[in-house]
Amino acid sequence: MAGGAAAQNDVQKALTDLQTVLGQTDATPDAIKARLDTFRDAMNKANETLMKDRNDLKSALTQKQEAQMVQLGVLN
């Protein structure tokens, strides 16, 4: 699941950039919007990757294993 790790890094970077711009007293609304849009895009991509990875995992499991993963909160 290397894609998941890369997506998480993109989310962390986007969040850091958003926090940085929010900490700037002279940040323009356009700068804030750009960082917010980047963060939202990164989150959407990470969620898409998560859904794909969950589906891949689900297809490799037996019915009992799938039920156990649902019970653990890994799958829904």
C-alpha cells in the first residue's frame, strides 16, 4: 500500500501549508483558498486510495476474515 503512504504525505504537506498560511497575519483570501483547495484535493485523493485499498483487501479475504475486519473497524 505504498500509494496510501504517498497520499498521506500529500495530505500532511497540504495541511502544513494550510496551517502556515492561516498563521500569517497578512495572508490574502486567495492564498487561503488556494491552500484549502489543495488540502481538500489531497484528502479526496487519499479517500479514493483508501476505498480502492479496502476493496482490494476485501476481495482477498474469506467471508470470516471479512467479518473480522468489519468487527475491528478496518472495513465497513
